[in-house]
Amino acid sequence: MIIVEQLGKTYRAGQAPALDQVSLSIPDGAIYGILGRSGAGKSTLLRCLNLLERPSSGRILLDGKDLTALSDSELRQQRQRIGMIFQGFNLLHSRTVFDNIAVPLEISRVAKAQRTERVRELLDLVGLSDKALAFPSQLSGGQKQRVGIARALAARPAYLLSDEATSALDPETTASILELLRDINRQLGLTIVLITHELDVVKAICDHAASLANGRLVEAGPIAQLLANPQSSLGRSLLPGYSSTLGKDSQTLELSFFDNLLAAPVLDELVQKQGVQVNLLASGVETIGGRRVGRLRVSLGQGGGEPKLHRVMDFLKQRGVRVERL
Amino acid sequence: MNRMNEWSDILQLVLNATGETLYMVVLAGLFTLLIGLPLGVLLFISRRDGLYPMPRLNNCLGGAVNIGRSLPFVVMLIALIPLTRLVVGTTLGSTAAVVPITIGAFPFFARIVENALDEVDKGRIEAILAMGGDIWHVIFKVLLPEALPALLAGITLTLVMLIGFSSMAGIIGGGGLGDLAIRYGYQRFNNQVMFATVVVLVILVQSVQSLGDRLVRSLAHRR
């Protein structure tokens, strides 16, 4: 469990802070996505989690231990429990794939025989057993990131920090890397904290999300909650997308259905029992944070005015549909 | 005097002088490496924004290195005569010449090392720190291995410079090819010896340079 308390970071006195009173808690086993535009402070926040960046104020509690209060050698001990992967991979070009993955094991003084065995396991895990003796410059971007992941996992950390790890990769490679991260999360129970500017990354694998803007935390929480909360703008941005150039009028509603509700005859009942006309304008269905989510834009047609609209909205909310009026 | 003109004698002279030059270059090169490499690392890590900031020390070392580099080598050669006598016991001969040559070369080499390390991607250093590495891990697992091609190129450059320095040591009687050029070429107008000296020096510099280039290239290929 990582608890961030009132974290602040100011690079230069007088300048706007890069982080301002950020508090979060990251539960064990989560895949926690932190979203934000560039310059929002997400990279600074991530780098504070292993103290690559020292915060100006606040605390970071890693399983109850305050990282900011540790001595240098204690901090190095803790860092061995936190793997990190990077947008630019940061592999050592003077070493083969095998030797790159072995670096954390050398640092934690694992004996050579065990080192070899562990590296073999990891090569197998990331599907690069045939590239053990290749040098990083001979690999594709996706392969380099797999090496980065294997290296980050070598010392069996409890946490993995991902600094825009897929931002330099094409969509297909991104998907395969995200899949690998999810497998690792499930198989090893590793807690993953990732920062990204891509909503799709969060939709694909995260179960928790937070958004940052101008160094401040805007929203944070389990994605299921964010999605279900009509007030959440982060939740709204995570809903399935569709082209929304279609017109809207005073009778247009946006409806989101979750999980089992997707198969329930809610609209049917609306038409049959409430006697309302429903025109479908747009729709999309996606799996987001492990939940099936459908999103519809409908128009109720003319007539009936406000009373009808409210009746329909009440009915839908009662059935568990997230309803927004446009 | 006549016998001097016979090629076999010239050959003997040039061979001996080449041996002395190589002796000076190899010995001074070794000391330059031993002093310059750690000094370059220290200069790099002690920067204000470095891995182990020691701005005061960095300023002192940087200043000393700059003084060392700003003196023309001929001046240093003469200015260092008392120090040479103190260290070696004499100021004549190739062994004595190693002292000023080393002192003239290591500040230059230290700067080359510092610049080579500066070229190493900061992200790679960060990756080692993030996995719990200390400053020694950073130096020996990242900085030196990752900068190796640049360091080798720098060593090549320094060796060529050392050949030049060792020739100048002829001025204070340091032996070697420079000494030969001064005593036979300059003072006795012996053109054959002069010519042979030039040929050997060119061959020496060329072979050091191409050997260095080949090493750098073979390393770069692997990466």
C-alpha cells in the first residue's frame, strides 16, 4: 500500500509548484492510472514515489514506512522493492539483454547461479528467450520495453512504476505491452502505478484512476465508482467513445449501462411501459477497468416537455443507468 | 662523422630513439590514465547538479585542471624541472621526461573523460538509482561501460598528443625522436636522420590512430 500525503514539490521559489497538496492512496494489487496533460505534474508525482525526485513537503508511506525519512542505504533497500519502467526504456547499451535483466540482481548481490536462473525465468515470462544475447540496439521498441519490464521485475518487487511506458510505441505494440502488464499484475499480485496521457491505456488495464491538472489532484478513485458517478468528469471521459457530431435537442439524454444491465431490456421497457419514443443517435460498447460499459445517446422526440423528460430520467436512474442530460 | 651517413647507423639511432619515445609514451600514458580517469569521474559526479554534488571541490579541481591546460607544454616542461628532480632525482633522460609529460597530459584527459561521461544518457543513470543502486554501481555499471567508445576515442587522442609531448621533451634532453631531431636535424643539419625521424613519427601516429578507430568501431558495432 502506497499512501501519498499532502505532497508538494516546488522546483524554484516563486514559481508555480509542480505538485500541490496531492494526497492519494494506492491499494495493494491495484493497477493505478494517473492521467494528466503534459506539465500537469504526473511525472513528478511518479518520480516522488521512489524518491528519484525529493518532494518539498508531504510524506510518502510505503507499507507504512515514510520514504522521505529514510537514510540513503535504507532508501536503496526500499527502492529494490519498487521496479520502474520508462518511456525511453533506459537499457544499458553496453550489455546484452541477459546482462541488462541481471543488473538489479547484481545490485542486490544475488549469487551468479541464482542470477542466471532468475534471468532465464524472466526472459521466458516476457517472451524473449531467443534474444538473451542480443544487444538493445538490435531490438524493436516493444522488445526493448519487454526487457525493461523483465529488468524491473528481476528483484521481485512489490510495486512497479511505469513512466509513460507505452507512449513511444505503436498501437499494436502498446496493446501487447499492456496485456503483459495485466498478466504480471494478476500472476504476481504486483501493484502497478502508471502515468499516461492516453485515456485508452487507463481504460484497457487500470482499476483505479486519478487525474492531475496544474499539479493538483482533480479526482481519484476506483474506476467503477468514477464511471457510476454522473458528477465525475474523469468518469465521463473514460466512458466509451463515439463520434458525437450528431445533433442534440432539449430531449437528448446520454445513458451509460454497466455489466449485466447491458443485457437487460431497459430501453424496451421504456418504450413499452412508459410509452415513450426513443431515437438512437449514437452508441458504443467497451470494456473499461474490467467492466462492460455501454453508452447511448438517445433523443426522446418532440412533445411531453419537461415532465416527460424527468419521468424518463427517474425511471432509468431507478434501473441503475447513469443518465446525463445534454 | 662520415660513418654517420651510413643507413645502418642511422637505423640504429632511430631505433633507439623510437624505443625511448615508446617508453615515454607508454609510461606517461599509463600515469595519465591512472590519474586522469578518476579525476574525470570526480569532476563529473561532483558537479553542482551531479550525482554527488561537491561544488567547492569541483571548482577547485576544475580551476587546477584549467591552469594545467592553459600553460603551453614547452613552458611547463621547463617550469617543472625542480619537481622532476624531486621525484626522479635527475632531470635528464626519458624517465625524467615522464613527469612533465604526465602532468601536461592528465588535465586534458580528465576533461575528455568528464565530457564522455556527460554524454551518457541520464535516463540510464536514473534507472540504476531507481533499482536501488549506489554511486559505485552507477560509475561501474553505467558511466564507464556506456562511455567506453568515447573514452577509447579520447585515449587515442591523448596518445597522439603524448607522442607530440614526448618529442618536445627533447628540448630538456629527454631522449627519444624529438631529441634526435634536435641534435642531428637541427644542430648538425643531418637531413637523413631528420627524414627518418619524420617518417617514424608519422607511422607511429597513424598506427595509434587507426588502431584506436578500429577498437571504437568494433565496440560501436556490438551495441
